[in-house]
Amino acid sequence: MAHHRLSYFLGLEVHYGANGIFLSQAKNAHDILERAKLLDVKSISTPLASGIRLTSTGDPFPNPTIYRSLVGALQYLTITHPDLSYVVNFVSQLLQAPITDHFQVVK
């Protein structure tokens, strides 16, 4: 029986090297950016600017399902990007009634 190495599972790309196994979610991250229509935006060096304070008052986000879906996808992305954990946890607390400002943070 031949053994097959795992290469892709549930959005995780598995690469084998001399120093061990490397997990990546490059395709998953690309798909999230594509779904959010953010492939052509300029990147920033920090996931969340310090001192951000969000309130629950403001214009309701027109499609809360999109907001929730993107936040859920970002939660899964934290498996290989723990640097995103704080901001993803932050925006997860706003799932009930997201406003437009909240979606800007998700983007």
C-alpha cells in the first residue's frame, strides 16, 4: 500500500521540508480577499490600528450575512496567522448588529 502525503485539507496547504512541516493558507486568504472584493487594495502593516474604539451606533451594515461570513472565514485563517487573532476576536464581538464602521475594520 502506497502512502500519500497530505497536501491540502480544509483550506490548509501542507508542505514538507527538511526542517519539518509547513502549514499555509495562501489560497484560503486569497479566496477571502476575492470574496470581499479586496484583491486590489493596498495592504497595511498592522491588522488593527491602536486606539480604535467602535460603538454600536451608526449606519447599519446593509448585509450582515456578508459581515458574519467574512468574520467566520477570518477566524479560520487565524490557525496559521495568530497575529490576526486579536482583531478577529474584536470584530467577532460585533456580529449581532454590525454597522458600516465595523465592516471597515473587517476590511
